[in-house]
Amino acid sequence: MTKQRLIEFDVLKFLAIFLVLWGHVILHLSDAPVAGNGMYNFISSYVRVHDVIYSFHMPLFMLISGFFASSSLKLPPRRFLSKKFFQLLWPCLSFGLLFLLLLAAIGLFDSRFPVGSFSLRGVAYYLWSGLWFLKSLFFCYAVLYVALAVCKGKLLWGGVLALVVSQIFPMFKVNSMFPFFLAGWCLSFNIDWLKTHIKAVFWVSLPVFAVFLYFLDAGIFSIMPEIKTRLLQGDFMAFKDLCYVNFYRFFLGLAGSLLVVSLVFMLLRHWHSRRMLSAMSRGGRQTLGIYIIQSFILETLMAQTMDFTCMDVYAFTYLLSPVLSLVLLFVCMYISERIRRWPHIGKLLFGQG
């Protein structure tokens, strides 16, 4: 893999984590409508920018993760399990316990968790529910690794088997995230084709994403619990709704992800600002730390202490929230880099040297 290609994906990871922060700022610091009900035209619904971001930002992250999965999938079982456990699950535990201690020290545990202050149940709830994406990514790796082993390394059949198995694994949204992980893995075998046909990918994904977004029912992001309840009650018509929601979300997320990927590849062919590229590449290399640290600073501290509901929704959504997200990104990046510079503390928290 060439150096230029690594820069492109670092920039993609930077944009993806920025979108995560932007979506979380809107979700936690304002009362702008999110995941509403009924069809809406996103062009006129400026307050629903959160739903536009959520339509593809985590699929984009999962696609990027799948792109880099091949080397890990070739490891022996014990090495694979050890590497992915310490890379993805260990930080959930180590940072989760650290954040719990900080929450208790500043007295926010009770207000956030009605299950009980520092009860065993409360601690288990926090560790289980937090940082869901890292847990989802671990199981995406595991499903594909096992499927390839069962199919004795046959990529096509292994991918098909993994896709089928993933759909009966709703925990941590694996069933909805795995198709994007698989798409990224497939893309890694066709990266030269992508770079050759990058303009075609852009001009196909742009109208597809626009059409799916235009007809998006924002309730599609929140209807899954209702569908699962209907299925458990024996309402087999809910299966049709389940297929519709899953397919709609998949094509919307895939089109949005490919649109961003193709746009970044095209822009970097003509972008000569080394300072900005260096800053974005630096941020892209710290996405794990940024994602973890923002869960405490933004989703906990700022969500408990800051409120912009009285601010004009235009000004907050399009001016303050993206600027605040960018500032938070670099703050979290700085903290992550500082932690990693202390070898023992970095290894204790991130599970790696």
C-alpha cells in the first residue's frame, strides 16, 4: 500500500470522526429534532442535519475499518483474538472504569444512570452500553474470521456466510454494520479499480445518495425496536418492514460512504496544502482515542453542563456546532497523543504500546 493511499484514508477517517462529533454535538447539546417521524425533504428541513449525518457516518467508519481488515484476518486464531481484544475491547474496559471513577469523583454518576450509584448493576450497564462501535467492530472481525475459516479461505463463500450469520446478530448493531465492513473488505481487493474509475463512482453515488436522502423517513433510525417487538409478538408482516428498513439504510449508507470516499480521492489529486493535509492525517491516525475521549468530554460532561436550546437553530446547526465539533476533535486528539506518549499509561489504557 502506498504512502499516498494511507494519506487518503487518514483524511477519510478524519472526516468520519468529525461527522461523529458534529452529530453528537447536535444530539446532546440542543433540542434540534432528530430521528423524527414522517417523510421530509432534507433540503427544507435544516434542523434535521443530524439525521443526514447519521445516515452514513458510522457506515463510512465501518467501511474504512473493513478496508484494513485483510492483514488481521490472515493471523493465526490466538494471535487474531489477542490483537483484536486488546485493540478494541480492552479500551472499552480500561477507559470505562477510568470514566466511572471520574464520574463518581464529580458526582455525575447518579444523574446519568438511574440504575444506581456505583452499584454492580450500574457499573455493568455503563461498561456494556458505552463505546458500542468498538464492540460492534470486534464482532464484525470475528464473524468474518470464523466464516473464512469454515470456508477454508474461500473469499466469496466466506463473505456470503459471514453476511448471513451477521444478520442474526443484533447485539451492538452488528447486523446493520457488518454489510459495510464487508463492503470495505471487498473494496480493499479492488482499490486500483476504484482509483481508475473514481469519477464514475462519484457521479453514480451522488444521485443515488441524493434520491435516498430526499425520500428519507427520519423515523427509519428509531423504528427498529418497534419492529423487533412486533416480530416477537408473531406479527410476520413486520418482517417485510424489517427488510425494507435494512435495505434502505444499507443503500443510503453505502451511497453516502462511497460519495465521501470518491470525493476525497478526487480532491487529494489537486490539493497541495501540506499543512492542512498533515493536520487531517494526524487526526485520522488518532480516531480511536478521539472517539473514546469524546464519549466522556462531550457525551457526559458537556451534555450535563451545556445547553444551547435557546440559540437560533440555524446559527447553532450550521455555525456553532461544526466549529465546536472541530475544536473538540483537536482537543481529544491532543489528549490521545499525550496519553500515548506515556508508554505504560498508554499501554494500560489503549492495550497497545
